[in-house]
Amino acid sequence: MSKFFDLFAKNVRSIIALSVVWLGFAFLFALLFYPIPLSNKDAVMLSSGIVLGVVVSVAAYYFGSSKDKSDVDKADSEIDKKKAGIDPPTIG
């Protein structure tokens, strides 16, 4: 059972992101096939905008340029350390 919790702990961010995306698609599916009462239309449209915003934020984080930018920033800091004479730690 410990292996399950270790695997879960390592992948919890991905699991949450996948859950958010799937729930967002389920919400959109429900909007397409279930009628919305006119009295609740504004509330449903507001909540759908919020849900879509969260789904887009998750997708932008995982597939957008933020990951690439963090990799570039890390590489730049390594270059700056080498120029300053600070050797990065080595493994081995």
C-alpha cells in the first residue's frame, strides 16, 4: 500500500489537473444536453466562464510556455553561475 501512496504523492499535481480538465468537459457536456431554466441562465453562464477559465489555466500551465520559460531561466542561472566562478554541484 505504501507504493500506491508514494506514486500518488509524486503525481498529485497531474491527477488534480487531469480531474479539473475532465470535470470541465463534463460540465460543458451537461450544458449542451440539459436545458437551463431561464431564471438560472445568468448564474450558469457565469459559472461556465469560471470553469472554462480554470480549465484553460491548467492547460496553459501544462502545455503553455511557462514550463519552457522555467527551463530557460534555470539554464541562464547556470550560465551566470559559471561566469561568476561558482561551480554548480556535480553528482558523482
